[in-house]
Amino acid sequence: MYLPQVFSLAPLLLLVVPAGDFQYAPEEGSKIQRIYTSVLEMELIEAEVEIVVDGEVQDAPQPEVEVSVRQESSQQVTDTFEKVADGNILVLTRAYEALSHSESVEVTVNGEEQDGQNSESESDLEGLTVRFTLDEESDEWKKAWIEDDEGDDDLLEYLEATSGYSFLLPSGKIAVGDEWELDDDEAVQALRLLLDPLGELNMLGEDEDSEEELESAILFREGIETEEFKLQLKSMEDGQAVIVFKVEGSTEFERTPELPEEMQAMGMEVLEGFELALEMEGELVWDLAAQHMISLEYTSELEMLNSSTQSGSGPAGEVEITQSQSFEGEITFEVTLQ
């Protein structure tokens, strides 16, 4: 996912081995290659601009604006389970083999099409391999480049050692049709991982500001809350279990971007706001014999609000300009084994 996108999660949630019929226990030395694909499509529902000068609202033309946004992302990684003891993964290496993101934006103002925006993003992680080592005393994951790789250490900070969506498995014995819920903390962490399972991959275009993008990503994840996270064992047939889940969640944050010096000299200030609400339905297919996932997919309906308030002094007096854009859209997400 590439909405304003990072958070360090409790490692035992990520690779815990549940009791009962469900376990995530890859063999030591084994490899699993996964491909994560997502598509986000949004349409502008409403746009407003308000101008206030010395406390008085000014009449301002409201142009008819149509905006369509489409983002596509794909990540291919290979996990090698270097050390496993008593079903617990202790050392994991992850090769980031292919990472891509594209975005297209179509804009129409008062019936006239504007120049479209198309961008491609890439990550310095592509082609590199990271070793995640569990510190059993602190329960924290230590991250390092393998000997042949020399990436920027800043890229390591927000990577996640997630593997296989085991946080969606039930604990203990369970029968077909049984339901369960995640508690508040588990639900928040699980939703973060569903939206960004590999952590922050620093997918940046040529003209993007990496610091501002990372700041937005951190705020996005830190603001996540869940209203509901329900799961159910739908079926168990032919050695496969199907778990379905429903999630209602939201996030919001505000940030003050750094302005150019000339705007600062004029006393200008800008406050940006972001709100997102989503309803997600998905399905996890689990191989009971091999003890790992086969596939995961979900669809998420979303509502998003972007806002910006610019204030400062001008020739006409104290000026405040507020702009807001409301979007509705859908995310489709899928993980498959190669």
C-alpha cells in the first residue's frame, strides 16, 4: 500500500507458533517465495476551498473538479529460514527481489482534461538481502545486511520480519464455523501488517522528498485504530484450512511540512490533515501439512479526506486558505506463493 505510509511491532506477534491444529513452522533451511500485489483506485467525491481574510469568509469560485487515482504495487521476496528451534523462527533472511510501484492521476477541471500525472517508483532495497535475527532476551529483531550487500542502514529501521500471516491463526483447538476476535492491541498490529506486511520499503519517485514521505508513513501507521477485527474458520478440506476475516479500521494524522525559506520569511504556515476509514473483508488459505500459508487476499472499501490550511499575512490582511478533498475507493490485495 502506498498511501501516506511505519512502526516497530512486537516480534512475537509476527512469528508466533499457535497451539493446536494450526502452526507456522517452516523447516530449517527451507525457502518460501511470496509475491504481494495491490491495486488502489479512488475517485474524488467532493472538493472545497474556503478563503478567510481578517476573519471574514470571501466569495470564491468553486470549480468542478474530477480526479481519478490508480496505484499499483508489487513486491517479490524470498525468505530463507536459516535457524528454527522448537518451531520458533530465530534467524530469517529476506531477499528483496523485485519492488515496484506506479501511480496515475487523471484530472478534469470544469469539463476540461488537465495534463495527467504518471509516475514510477523504485526502492534501493531491490536486489538486496537482509538478515533478521531474533534476540531471545529482548524479543527484538536485529536487522543487518548479509555480507555481500552494503545497503544504507537507514533502510533497515522500519522493515518488518513478518512471515506467513501467522497472526491471523487461532490459538488452541478450533472447529469449522467457530469465530474469534483479536483484542485491541493485536487488532491494531494485525491491520498494520495487512496494509504493509513488509514494513516501509522506501518506494520513492525521482521527485519525491524521502524525509516527508517517511514522516507521513510513520504518522499513518501510528494513527491506526480498529473498531472490529473478527475471524472465522470457514472450512477444513483436503489438508487446507480457510480463514475469513472482517476488519473496520481508521487512521488520521496532522503534519506541518517544511516550507521554502521565502514562504517562511512571509510568515506563512501550513497544516496538512489526513483521515482514512476502511472496511476490509479477506480470506487466508492455510496448508495444514506444510504448516504455512498458501494464499491471502482481501478487498477494502475506503473513504479518505485530505485537507490543507495555509495561513499568513498578505496585502489584504490576515489570510487563511483551507482546501479539502474527499475520496472514495477500493483496495484489492493478494499474496501468492511462487
